[in-house]
Amino acid sequence: MRILLISDIHANFVALEAVARRFDPKSFDLILNGGDTLVYGPFPNQTIDWLRNYKVLSILGNTDRHVITLLQGNTFKKPRKAEKRIMYGWTTAELSNDNRLWLLEQPLSRTIEIPFAQEKRNRQSNLAMYHGSPADPDEFLFPATPICRLLELSKLVASPLVTIGHSHQQFNIQAGGVNFINPGSTGRMFDGKISGGCAVITVAKNKLNIELHRISFSASAVAAEIKKHRLPPLYAEMYLRGRKLN
């Protein structure tokens, strides 16, 4: 079984397309999306249309939950910065009715049955998806997260493979018999590299192989679309520089 793992697209359809050009979506048995599908990028409908077209199994991230709050007619106190609130409001208003319904149907986490390698047979044959961590959807996990914390989290799951996102940093770390894998952000970079993250997971009877990838995309195309919609210029600069500026 081959699995394509993406996460934190942030409505950057240009980056998502770049991943699809490198890895044919039809060549995978499953495509998984670890949340934060929306906000900060200018392509909310194109992004969700793609996910729906390829029947991608998705979960909600924190930005998605804020959009749902607005869709339900409520408001939120954070983020307080005006440019962030503009992006949330614009994204919510821009979504098609079908894509609003799709977003409202997505869960906070998923457990998926897959045939794991024999060395993982002491755990159930499934994969668990979380945005932040098994303990908290807003918890940040990093490559430098203390192993003692990962050992604590491993006790909360029965899966040999746990996918996460949120921190926008790639890693694959084993702790307590669990592979914690973060593909990095597919659409919003923090490290100055104009390239989106993804992971390819291959599961066979005697093998579990995890490959982390970074794939270049046209930041100028994203910036041009932000300018076209007269969205805050800060976000065009953010994509051009590959940095978190807000």
C-alpha cells in the first residue's frame, strides 16, 4: 500500500499542484490530509475541490475550525490582528456551498485500517491522524520535542503510525513503538525555502518505509493571486519569502 501524506496546505493550491505533478495522485492507495486546509492562501475552493476530487481523507486543523466558527454565525476573539481576521473572513465568504458542507463534515481525528508491517504486529493494524498531537489538537510537536513527551503520547494511541501537522516542520521519530510523522507544511513555509512538504508512506508485509519530500512551487503565482483579490500585501510577501511574517 502506498500513501501520500500532505498537511497544512493553507489554501495554497499552487503548492498542492506541484506535489501532484511530482507524485501522481492516482498512483496512491490513499491520500491523507492532516488539517489546516484553509486560510492565508488565496485558493480555498480550488484546494477543497482537489481534495474532494481525489477522495482525500482529511481532518480539521485550527484554521479550519475558525472558518467553521464563522460559517456557523459565531465570532472568535483570536486572532486579533486585522490582517488575519481579513483572511478568515474572506476565506469563509469565498467558499462554495459544496465546499462549506465538505468542511463541516470533517473530523478532528481519524483512525484508518491499513496492513502494517510484521514488526508492528504488537499494535493494532491502523494509522491515526491528528493535527497537533493525540492529546491536544493545538499542541505543537517539533523535531526537538523531548522524547519523554513522545513516549507519553505513544501511550495514548494503539496505532503504530501517527500522522500530525500544525508545526510546519518535517520529521519521522520513533517513540514507544510508534512512528510520529509530520510531512511539514504543503503550502506555507516558515524556514525560508519555497518548497512544500509531503510524505510518501509505503506499507508492506515486511516493510514500513517513510520518505519526506520538499517540492518547489511558484511563490510569485501565489502572490499574484493575493494581489488580484486585494488581500493584505503581507501575505504576498510571506509566500515570496517563505517566512511566517504575521
